[in-house]
Amino acid sequence: MEPILKHPEILKQDYYNYILQGIDYHQYKIQMEKDFQMNDDEQVKEYIKLNTSRMQRVEKTYGLSNEMEQTLHSLKHKIYWLILTEHWCGDAAQSLPVFNKIAEASKDKIDMKLVYRDEHSELMNAYLTNGTKSIPKLIQLDQFFNVTCIWGPRPSIAQQLVKELKSNPETALTYGNHLHLWYAKDKQKSLEKEIKKLLTESI
């Protein structure tokens, strides 16, 4: 979770419009399949194929903890999750299914919408990570479209792991393999813990 930075160039009405323009998780998966079928870039297609498998795995293996269910039950007002993502993003594949299950379990208290990073440069540029357009990026908004919390692009433990791997010449080029092994072992527990903390800001 990051400190809230004010972005005067993005107004409440803008966030409202982003939510209207956004798509749900089901639509995202449909568009992801179309992207795989029609994309001319073989490397991107391979990423999409891998991420489809990752998302399916997380959908099958992740279940909400009792603590998360209690947190959702304690939500008093509607909140919005506006998430910047792309089909080729490995971190997004590991987190989006979790976000979706949490949103579905909230009984409409969480309205989750996904927008594509490369189609929304103004929004992405307002939420850079150390100067980079890292995704996924979750922007949490209250019922009045005020930004309450920001999360992304990955759990803090994983973020530190990536930093260490990239700084080592022996692992810099293969850091992604190590990262996804970490995700497999962690089983989305670190992610859920951070999202639970994010939600407590809205209770």
C-alpha cells in the first residue's frame, strides 16, 4: 500500500468516467482470448498463453480466508477498485483472480473495473512506480470517488525480491521465473494480507 499522492489533473469526474469505461473480469478474459487469437507478436502471444494458465490456476486454488470475509462484512459503504492492467502482464495474472473473488464476495460493496494501461496514459502516468509504468495498479476510491488507497504492482515481499534479483547479474534476466515460483509457493497469502489492509481504510 502506498501513500496517497494528490493528482489535481485527475478529477472526481475523471475517475467516475474511468469506472464507466472499465470492464469487468469476465469481459477482460474474453478480450484476453481474442488478443491471443489475433495478436501478431509471437512473444506477446506466449505471455498471454502463460497468463491464461496462471489465472486459471489461481481461480481454482485461491479461497478467501475467514479474516478477509470478516473484513468484507465490516464494509459500510460502497467502494470502487480501478485497476490498470494488460493481458501480457504476469503480475496481473497472479492478482486479478484474487481481486475478482474478493469483489464478488463483497456482495456489491466493491465495484471492480479494469482499464488498459496503454489506452490510459494520463491515468498511468499519475500512478507510476519508481518512475515506471508497472502494473497492475489498483486505485481504491470511496463512494464519492475520492482516492483512499493505492496498491501495486505486486506484494511488497515480491517487490523486494524482484529488486534483489534484478540487481544480481546472474538472475537479472531470469527474475520472472523466480518471481512466479514465489507466487506459487505463497499461494496469494501475501497479496490477500495487503488487500485486507487496503480495505480496512474504508471501514
